[in-house]
Amino acid sequence: MTTPSSRRTFAIISHPDAGKTTLTEKLLLQGGAIHLAGEVKARGQARRARSDWMKIEQQRGISVTSSVMTFRKVFDDGRDITFNLLDTPGHEDFSEDTYRTLTAVDSAIMVIDAAKGIEPQTRKLFEVCRMRSVPIITFVNKVDREGRAVFETLDEVADALALDVVPMSWPVGMGGTFQGVLDFASGLVSRPEGDSREYLGTREAMEIPAEIAEEIELGQAGYPAFDLEAYRNGDLTPVYFGSALKNFGVAELIDAIARFAPPPRPQSSDQGTIDPTRSDVTGFVFKVQANMDPQHRDRIAFMRMVSGTFKRGMKLTPSGLGKPIAVHSPILFFAQDREIADTAEAGDIIGIPNHGTLRVGDTLSEKNDVRFTGLPNFAPEILRRVALKDPTKTKQLRKALDDLSEEGVIQVFYPEIGAQWIVGVVGQLQLDVLISRLEAEYKVEAVLEESPFDTARWLKGSDAALKAFTDFNKSNLAKDRDGDPVFMARSSWDVGYQQERNPELVFSATKER
């Protein structure tokens, strides 16, 4: 059994189309978790990586949920590392899911397209990592194609993200002049081979063209040396260059995660920080996913282990329930494939099958004496009414909306006045996912109609203040699925106006569980 110190739990973040899904696949290939890279299907169909399994993901060629993949790799020097890779949605419409996933990792890989540099979604996700001091390794992808000058990319990362950058490798040419990637640690160049000009394993010393040799010399002199402590504090990023599609730089990247990325880190709770070396089992649910296996209508809660050694059959108490549950069939994931986990250590992600018992934000623990903090819901940016095509399916719709809000796909609001439920999302694509899943998984056909409301705010205050506000604003009030009061605002001006008039109340844009 490997120990918590041998765990590396990390996410991959990027703008859509930077190559994140391809890199995920190649990391799994390097780790021996799969034996064949994805095959290219008929023209016009996107190649699917193992982590994209939902119907709408396959149709659109985007990742819309966060998947977990666990694999082990024994390196040539004997290091035996267990990797927990959390693949996140790149599209900004799913930023909530990504944010919650980033609460469960200890480090991240930031993928940048060599031709495009830092794009808006990359910057947003980086800011989330910075808030949580998550250290980042940068992978500049697609260097076998025409791209921007290496210095331009390095300086953009340094300036835009306020990070020290340390190049760990360097492309020898780009696009039509691409001859491979020089690894600074070994001094060897990974060379392209065969008709497809892929990296097939040949690394050799080569004479670097004079112009590029001069660039490399400047690069090594002009940037700081790698500092492990600065990287783990989130102040410095080592930068690797490569091509996920052609397999350049991937072996160096997985070695860097094993060598530099931190083992499980302490997590914040209402009792202070909980250290991974603490003896009793603690963990938190950062994601719930329904119907991963449509044949069995299953519901899996993804729990990040924070401390202790979990053993199959152990009883844990969820903070939202208050009474212990026995975890008989904990799961380790490899995308859609899964196996029963007999034990798990701090840093691991285990799946707990349940029927609505566990929710995003729940803490699970042996002693029921701790609550982990920092998993928020965000105020929705789009609100829509849900109308059934078949009014007899009201019960099924209620069940579906409860399930999907439990997962964090949507938020559901039940107005104090009026029968139509309102769903809230951060981005338009979430609505497409909602309609697709209602039909595919619940056999419910529904349409979304305009809502009179623009956004929502959670209300906090004394019972008397809440009652006074409620009495005068019933038509603008709703309850969320927890029964907490929510002010449904017609505009941001409306929010500001009510805040001014009701200083004793807090109108919150986030709700932390």
C-alpha cells in the first residue's frame, strides 16, 4: 500500500480547445492506465478521450463535467506514485463545477496554446488557483505547429499572471521548422519520427541550430532557477513545452508532477486546518454525479479524502445527515471504468454510491466533529422558468430538478407565489445540458421560458428582519432546495436598492455549505 506522501492529486485547467482532453489521454497513456491513444474516427467526428462520457459531451466535443481518473506509475528510479487526475470543464459556462473541483486538488497543470497564449478562461481559472494557493505547472501545447515566439509566451505568463516563470524545456523550432523539444534536465532532444512526426521514444543529443542555441542560452540566463518552495507557494511556475497530440513533453510533465507537485495538503475547516497525518478519517464531497451508469440509475458522491486511512465498510457521518452511514462499495475511478476500493488514503478521491443522502459540500468523518469550509454556490447569471410539455410529469420533473441541483448542474428556486419553478445557471450551456439530461435520463420533455428575474441573492439576517422583508416582498421571494430564503432580483439595480433600504439584511451572491 502506498502512503499519502506518494499521492499527487491534480487538475488540468485551460481555455477550450487548448488541448486539455488530449493531454489527459496522453498522461493516462504515459501512466500505463490505457494502452491505446484515442483513435481518429470518420471525418467530422471529434476524437473522444476516456474522460468525456456524457451524451452531450460526445455530440459537442467538449467536457461539461469533471471526471476523476486514478492511476499508478512506478518510475525507473523506483518511485511508486499514485496519481488522481481531475479533468475539469474548459468551457466558462461550467466554471462552478470547475471551482468546486479545484477545492479538491493539491496542484494544477495549466495548458496554453502556443499560438494563442493566455486566453480569458485560463486567466479566470488561474485566479481561482491563486485564491487557494494551488501551485501550477504550465504546459505550452502545440509547439509542432506555427506559434508565437517562446519569449513572448513566457513573458506573457510572467506579466499577466504575476508569476515567476522557469522554462524547463525549449522547442527546437516551431511549425515547419520543428525538430523536437530540448529537456534542460537531461540535455537531450525528443525527436519527431515517422510520417506523422510523433515522439516515439527517441531522445538524443543533437547540434542545436545557432539561432535557437542563442535563444536557449538567453532563456536559461534570463529567468530564475527553479525553486521548489516558491512553486509550492504558488509564486513560481515551471514551464514545459510540447505537443499533447504528438506526445512531446508528456513524459517530462508526468515526471514533474511526481517530483515537484505537493503531496496532500492540509484543508481548512471550522476547527482550523486538518492535516493529512491526522489519524481519523475525514473528507468532503466536492461533486455528485447521477446516472454515470444509465442502466442502474446510480448516484455517486465524489469524496476527497483529507486524513486517515479509509477501509471498506467503515461507518462515516455526513454533516448534512447527522447519523453514520456504512460505506460498503467505495469506488476508485478510471473515467467510466471503476473498481471497488478496499482502502484509500489522504489525497485519494473515492466514489460513494448513495440515493440522495450525500450532497456537494458535505463533510464525512469518523467522529463527526469537523466541517470543511470553502465550497460555495454562486449567484446564477441566467434564470429560466421550466414548463412541461406533458403536465402529468410534474413529479418526475421535481425529482429530476432535485437530482440535478444536488449535483450542482443547476440551482432550483421555488417561488413563494406562482407554480412554475425557476432554474438558475452560470452559463447558457448548462441549460442545454439540463434539457438534454431531462430527456435522456428522466424521460421528461420540457422547455425553458423567460423569467421575470435577472439574478438571485441569498438572504441572511435576524428572524425579525427576514419576516419584515418577506411580508412586503413575497412576489420577489423564493426558497432554494434547502429551504433557505432567496431574493429574486429583476436587475442588479434592484439588488442595490434593496440593500440600501434593508441594511440589517445581507444579500449574498454566494452560499457556502
